[in-house]
Amino acid sequence: MVAYKSSAVASFVKSPKPECRAVLVYGPDAGLVAERASELAQIFARQGEGQTEIVRLDDRDLGEDPARLEVELRTAPMFASQSVVRVTAGAKLDVPSLKALLATESDNPLIVEAGNLRPDSGLRRLFESHKSAAALPCYGDERALSGLIDAELAEAGLSIDRETRDYLMTRLGADQALSRSEVVKLALYAQGGRSVSHDDVEAIVGDAAETALENFVYATSGGDAKAALSELQRLAAAGTDRAAAISALGRHFTQLHRVASAQTGGGSLEQIMKSLKPRPHFKRAPLFQAHCKRWGATRLARALPLIQEAVRRTRRSPELEAAFAERLVLTLTSRI
């Protein structure tokens, strides 16, 4: 991966708040938020003396131990001189508790990662007004995406003409981290040549939203709640609503159930999969088979009504679709 500092992070480094030890990084592009949070973590690490430990927390950690964030901020790590604490904003991270934590100086710097926040958001107002904190908005644009493409391909010794770059940009989504992984994959595919062609892009770069949707459903059926929720957030940032994601989950679990049920009747797993329409991508086939075996027909049959109920609820109350989708993911992943 090419290591270059975004202009937003570079501006933060020159911020008039040199004493800043807590940063809110927010925006609609979950991948861009994660990348800039990672850059900031490295900046804090270089500012410290000796080794730095990166601590990642989310709602599950705070739900298990409400005092976990304070402990991590106030405690020196055992095998490093300091920690940089990265926490994902969620239901368990409340503004009053954060305000109390920021009231006294902590031993370790804090980075809070959040989605798109309104100007009147309590979280934004806290970090924007606090003397030892800062808020860093992340909004991607075409120039940033173009620069990402040029930097990654140049690192691989490849060039790309303007027309091909424009076509590549239409194939990439709004999520910067996902777009970067697609460009890296493209560079590996085109290795050995001097430039990237239109055919190279057509052959190797998939639709980013479709890729994220597949990642989401397979993470859910694989029992990885953290990855599934992350992909769900990326889909929302790229413009795919949660209702569509839940519907995709329903199709995926229906196919799993169909194959698992047929196999119970004595059929060959591989032959049954070949009859599916659409058939799972060949790269996903081993994972699909593994998830069929782990769930089994009985548990899959019990999961389908849960998904159908979530679909009905999102249709009745679309303003709550995010909560319904996240609850469904946590319910399903806890059952495998």
C-alpha cells in the first residue's frame, strides 16, 4: 500500500491545537474514515516516546464492560510506552461519558470513528468546542479518488490513460478503502506490462457495491458480526440502503437452506450448488459449502423467518431500518 498523507490529516498536524489528544473522525465514507483514523494513530504513535500499542474498541467491548474506554485511556500498557485508543461510535458510546473523560487529561490519545454526523450532533459539538479535542470531517471527492489510482499504479510501475482512468472511476464505489483494494488488485493483474488497459479494468475490477454486498452476507452467515456490521456501514456510505442489504441476506440464506435441505436428502453438495440461480461465484463456493455445513438445514429454516420479519419491519418503519438491520445481524451471528 502506498503511504501518503491526506491533505485533511496534513492540515490537522498543523492544527492550532497542538495539545489535542482526542480526535473525532467522521463522514459518510466508512473506508475513508478508517484510513484517516489510521493515519492519525500513526501520528500519535510518532509523537510518543518508545513503542505504541493500538487498542480497538467497539459497541460489543463497551457493552461487556462500560468502563473499558476509561481504563484504556488512563492505564499505561504493559509492553509499550503508550496506547492509542480507537473506538467506533455506537449506541454504547454516549456524549456525557465522553465529556467527563475529556474533562481530565488522559495518558493515552483517543480517536473516535463515526459515520456522517449532522452539525447539531452532540458528538460533533463536543469535539469541535473542546480545547483539547478536534473534529476531522471526511468527505471523498473525485480528485482524491483519481490521486489514489495514480499513486497505487505508479507504485506498481504502471501508467493509465485518462479515458481508462475515467472508466475505472465509474467501477469504483464511494468507499475509499474498498476502492483502494480494487486498484491494488488491478495493479497485480496488470503486472508485467507498462500500462493498465480498458480490458484489464473490465476483467478484474468488480462493482464495489456488489462486492461489499457479498462481503456482508458471507460475513453474516459466517458468524463474523464485526465484519458484517462494518460492511453494512460501507454499503450505506456507498448509497445502498439497509433494506436492500437485508433482502440480499434473505436471498443468501434461502440458497443456503435450499442446498442444506437437498443435501440432507442425500444429494451431492457440488451438484446441488450447480443448480442454483444465480450460482455462487466460484471463489465463494468453498465458503458457501462451509456455511451450509455449519448451519445445517434446521437452523437455516429457523433463521429465514427472522430475516423475513426484519424485511417487513423495514417496510413499515423505514426510518428504523438501520436498527433493524444491525439487530438482525447480531441475532444471526450469535446463532452459529
